[in-house]
Amino acid sequence: MNERVIHLHVGAPAKPAVGEPCNGCGLCCAAEPCPLGMVTSLQRHGACAALRWDAQGSRYRCGLLADATRAGPLRARIVARWIAAGNGCDSLLEPASEAG
């Protein structure tokens, strides 16, 4: 069994079950970038450089989608499709709380 430590904000919501709507837990993006994140950050491993903590919403957000939203609705729709926004959680990662 492979294990690795991924640090998330203490206020982040718990990971939803696979297929449930994304709640901004950040686990998938903190583990590795999506294909769009790989292209824009030029990295294939580690946390996505576009992952942003939203303190007001107490959740993680995609910086690429936030930037695209400011650029206009067409760009936002394209980026949302590329990152599979709205398709539900597809991360098979299972978090374990820190022993302490």
C-alpha cells in the first residue's frame, strides 16, 4: 500500500464520496494536477500550482477557473469542461486523519 502525506487547510471540507458533487476539499488537486494543470504549470506530479484556498468560502478553488471566469463566460465554460467541473468527485484517494 502506497501512502503519502498531503497537507490540506484545517478548515477544508471532508472529501465527498466518489460521484458526489465537488465541495472544494482540495485533495485531488493537492495530490496531482489535472491535465490542464499539467499543461499550464509544466509539472506532472505534486500539488497543482493553480490550487487556491478560498478563506471566505472555506474551500479550495481552481485558480485556472477563477481566472477564466474573470476573462468571460466562454473561457470559463471551456476551462470548466477541461477540468471536469460539475461532474462530481472522481478521486479514488482516501484521506486519513493525522494521528496525534
